[in-house]
Amino acid sequence: MNMSTDGEKAVLRILGRGFERSGMLAVSSVPEIDGPGSWWGGPLNVEQLAVGSVALVSSALNSLSNGQFTPAISSSQVAAAFGSSGYLRINDEKTKGFAEHSGFFRTSDGWIRTHANYPHHEHRLLQSLGVNSGAGLGEALGQMSSEQAQELIVAAGGVAAAVQTRQQWLESMQGQAAQQGDWAQFSLRPADAVRTWQYNPSSSRPLSGLRVLDLTRVIAGPTATRTLAALGAHVLRVDAPQLPELQAQHVDTGFGKRSTLLDLSSSEGSERMAQLLQGADVLITGYRQGALARFGLSAQNLAEKYPELIIAELDAWGYDGPWVDRRGFDSIVQAACGISDVYQTKDGKPGALPVQALDHATGYGLAAAIIAMVQARSEHRGVGSVRFSLARTAAALFEFGAPTLPAQPLDAPRMGHMESPYGKLDYALTPFMVDGGILDYAAAPPAYGQDEPFWL
């Protein structure tokens, strides 16, 4: 079935506005959707955010290929892709979700949400409160106000946010800053590229040969590059050796990529990064503001030094306002922006979206934006940059409002099976339907950090 006319207009108005206004992509319609338009239920229309962001990828591919490659979209596969970690099995074992010290905790005046999945964030969280256990953490937080605990944890380099209502967020300076601009915020500079990747209609995957340098972590950025890799791009993910990625997270989002480690603070690492950038078509970064600038990798410096490089950025809170350099994750943004309050349970405890939709929608939006910028560069219309933030994606979700269609059951998603360096993998296939079948990923995730930092 197709999305309702009102739903299609909402997708184009809310998600497609930045693409249209920049002249980057003319999004006249949403591709055909196989399956129901509503399935999760709940107070916000997460389905339209999910389907709309995936649909933009299909629209961008249609434009790039001049209509030769236009995948349809499966509702069941969209739902599975947005909950991909829940479907992943490694040697028949389900992967672990949030860590012990990640979650909602009562404070003296409300609730706070913490994020401690990474060991260094867990250490900073516990250290900031002078405790060393989960029981001690709950007791310490219960003696503070939500804002006091939030600022204490953040000052120590931890990650947390007070649970707020939507109105409280919109009345704050950081909330007002995060609302500004389109969902996808583009800028263009003159295009006089000599070495330019071109779409090859004879390739089985439309982005075959496109070189994408991936400096992102967790879910949003890696989802974007997992999507680009599934479409044929040569993706090289770079991580810092001192801050390894969680294994399950790497496996979930690592399909079809290569993985290497570089210490950018060393002269050798800095030189190697410069060589990688020289050969890259696209760079996507997902670190908080200023984190890469100290290595000379600010967007402005990169655009000046590598004029042919397409640059995509994402962060948690946006690019202006008092929280511009603050750490954040999907769950933390949900707490601060009012989503956790809207999804509170009957007993008054804050809740969460059925999937980490801010991350995944941002990831598919990034993939669509990169494809659109690749086309603009190949046509010499300009070399593009784009910015996304999780907080702006939260604003888009609220713009969609409540679901207008009744929730319906989904078909079971199509699953893939591969051998990998981690053993046997069972996973949900991509959300794209091509020639009557579901597009699979091109290769299994590689052994983490074991690839050489070179383009093949």
C-alpha cells in the first residue's frame, strides 16, 4: 500500500524541506511502500519518521541513476532496520542492550537518564557522584535535583540529561537553538572537481567505487555508512585506538565496511589521515563540536584543504546554543527533548521510543544527503556539506504529531545469514526492495580495527 496523501505531504514538508530549498534533491513523491503505514502505535508517529527517512534514500538513488535504480520500501524491513540490534544474533546469542548504569533514575524532584554503555562514560558517571555501584548510584541521584545531577555528571565528562517536558525543552536556550533550520542543513561551494566519481549504470550496486571515510560512532553515523556500503560504497571506518567500539555495536553497523585504527594525535596518524582524506569522496563525522578541530579536521579547514571532499556532520544537540559542545546519545536526547515524558508509563516513570528512531532516521537522512551531494558534485553544481543533529530529528518527530492510521501487524522481516570473524550472524536485511527481493548487505562486518588505513 502507499502512504496516505496527508502522510506523504508531511514527509515531504518535514524531512524533504532542506533538500528542496537547497536545490539538492527534488522530492516530489514518496516511493511505493509495501506494508502498513502504522505498526508501533504510541503517542508519536515514529513510523512516518522512519519510512520518510528511508524514502529519501530511495528518492536520492532515483535521481542519481536517472530513474534506473529506485528501490521500493518494505514496512516490515524498515521496522526491523530501525531495531536492527534487537534482531542481530551472534552465534545464536542475542546481543546485550543498555548497560547496568544506563537508564532512568529518580532524583529529588523528578527523573534523570544516564548513559554508561562505554566503560569511560561509566567511570566518569560513578566518579562524579563518588559511588562505585548501581545501588550507590541510585541513592546518590535521589538526593539531588535533576538539573544538579545532570550538570555534575556532564562536568565530569559523563553523559546524562534531566527528563523534561516538551514545553520545558522549548523554553530553554538549548531547546530553542536546536529547533532552528531545516532537518537537513546544506551548504554548497563551487565545484571544479577534476577527480569526480560518476554513477555507473552497469554496476550491480549504484554507489560502487565511491570512497567514504567514516569517523562516526554508535548508531546514527554508522547506520548512514552501513547503508552506503550496502549500496556499493567503499567505506573505511576509522576509530581511535584508546576508545574501542563496543563489539555488538560494531557488528550491528559494520556490514560491508572496512575498519581501522588511527591515533590522530601522533604525527604518523595525522599524516595517514591526510592521505586518506586526499583519496576520499566523502567524509562523515559524528563527534561533538571541537573534538576533531584540535586535529585540524574542522569542516572549514577540510573544505579549504580538500575542495572536492563532500562533508557530512552530525551531533547530538545542534550547532548553536549553550549545549553545542555537550555529549549526547539518542536516549539522552529523548529525555531532554520531551520524548521520555510523552512516553511515560502508567505509573509515571519516563518511557522511550519503541526503537532508537532518532539515531536511525538521522542515519538514513545522512545517507540520502550524501547521495544527493554526490550527484551535485558529479554534475558540477557544487561540492556540498550537510549537518544533522539528533535534537533536530526529535523536533521533526514532534512535527509529525500523533499517528493518524491504526496500528496493524507486520509480516516477519526477511533475515540474512553470514559467517564473520565473530562467528555466525543472523540479521535483518536492509529496508530496500530491488527487483522483487530485499537488498542484502555486500559483506559481513570485518574484524574490528584490523584493516590497514589505506584505500584499496
